[in-house]
Amino acid sequence: MNFTFTEEQTQLRDSLRRFLTKEYAFDRRREIIASPTGTSAQVWGQFADLGILALPFAEQDGGLGGSPTDTMLVMEELGRALVVEPYLSTVVLAGGIIARAGSPAQREAILPGIAAGELRLAFAHGEAQARFALDDVATTARRDGDDWVLDGAKAMVRDGEGADHLLVSARSEAGISLFLVPGDAPGLDRQGHHTHDGGRVAEVTLRGVRLPSDALVGAEGGGLTLVEQATDHGIAALCAEAVGAMEVLIALTLEYVKTRKQFGVAIGSFQVLQHRLADMVLELELARSMTYLATAKLDQPDGPERRKAISGAKFLVGRAARTVGQEAVQLHGGMGVTDELATGHYFKRLTLINASFGDRDHHLERFGAAG
């Protein structure tokens, strides 16, 4: 399989890296996290100017017609900078579902707004009792005349607090369905809080939320297939983000062992530490290769083949994230877990990526079941 990037993809990666290096330094990220919203409207607008918010959507929907590989490159760069903006939630997950299954009116109302940096979305699917089971949905949707009425609760909705719209899964008579819910809908309550990696999540409650009939996304009862497909895209994107984060974490560790001295010499000259760094690089490259393979499988019509590649990538990335994160912290010594140093923050993000959409054990089991 050819993993060579096109000239346009290389330019996209390099331009985004230059922007983030200049405008999204570690201190700037700290300021954004401490702000009331936990994100930056200015940075989001600059993302729109760079074109990355429009990248995966079709040209007729106001996008640039990019591929999953383009999204992968963007996520790698966002991982390198530990970006907390809701790119995964808005563009990859909720935006991706609207692009694939939304009606012409829904695509026209939502996708150009995302591309322009005017709308933020969140994917509200997980529930407290479900753990990693995508088909465990207790939230209900019932018809009342021409309207839909939703009742239930969603847990740990990434970027759900500040989203202009939520894409909510609910169980109707036909099965699991998806609904586009305005953020100011009566009966919708969102309680936000920080996660340990600097992001924000919301506990979402729906009490008699009334929606018009055209709020249904896709066919009634067809939501589970859309959720599974979106989750696979989200996992591939998270794997790419982890690859970017691990790449920087290894570079930071290498720089540290070159300058930290014991007994009058740099500790990087100790052979045992060189071997540990080599193991970190090996884990990274295995994770990178599997992420590229999983990304290439996203457009495959064969669902089981796609899911097997995704689970294989998620398992290897989770293993690599733990190895690289722990080794980086240990090689930095006590300062590796201080708030002032970026090392611990990368490790925190990698830890949460491992737990998102199924941890290593879950995906190892799913990979084995795929045969």
C-alpha cells in the first residue's frame, strides 16, 4: 500500500504546522483552556480561513472535497499541538454524519456554517449504562402529531456544552434514529465540566424536547449504521491525533536526555536509556502504520473489514500511547508530571484517547471476533 502523500497534502500539513507552532504555543493553549468556554473563537475562525473546517465536505456542500487521508493529516497536527478546539466533534463526527446522511436542506443549513467557522456541533450518543456498546440507547423518541419528542440523558458529550447543535441518538419505534437538536431547544439541559486532559464535556438531559419532523437525520431506525460508521471515522481520527502527540512527546524526551546530566555526562549517553527511547520510536511507528491502514479502509463498503482495521489500529495506538507516555514521564523524572511541563499534558491526552470509543481490551476483543 502506498503511503506517499501528494504535494497538496504535504502543503496542507506544513502550513497547519507552521500556524500552530506560531499561534498555538503551550502557554496560549493554557489560556484557552482557562477561558470561560474552554475554546477560542479566534482560533476556530483561523481554522476556517485555513480551510481545514471545510476540508472533508463535498464541494456542492461548501467544502473542499477532501479525503480521509486529508483529515488524518489534520488530526496528526492537532495532536502535535494538543489542540482543544472541537474539530473531532464538529467536523469529523457530527459534520460527517450530516454530510453522509443529511437531507439536502440539512446539509445546506449546517455544512457551509461549519466550513465558515460559524457553527459548532457535538455528537451526543453515549449513555451512562452503555459503556462501549453502540446499540445501548435508552433515550427515547416518540411521535406527537408531526413532531418528535425526545426524553433521556447523554453522558460525557465531548464539546457538548458550547455546541450550536447536538446530533442526538434516540430509540424510536423503528429502532435507533438520529436527530439534529438546536442548542437552545426548550427542555435541553447541558452541564459542562473539564476533563483531565484540558477538554470539555457535558452531561446532557432531554426532557420533552420537541422537534419538527425534518429534525430526523437519515431514515428512521437507520441510526445505528450511521453511528457505527461515524465512530469508525472518529477512532481513525483519534489514532492520528495520538500519533502526532506521541511524535512530539518522543522529541521532547530526546531533547531532555541530551541536556540532563548525571555524573558529569548527559543521561542520553546511557545505553539503557537509548534502548528505552528506541522502544518508544518502534511503538510509534507501528501505531503510525496501523493508523494509515485504518484510514485507508474508511471508504471500504465492507463494514466488517473496516471495523477490523479500525480495532487493530485502536489497540496498537492504545498500547503505544501507554508505552510512550509512561517512558516519557519516567525519563523526565519527577518533573515529568508537573503542570508546568508539557510532558504530563501529552500523557493525559493520550490516556483519554485510549479510553475514547473503546479501550485496548475492548478493541482487542472486537478484532478477535472479526476473525
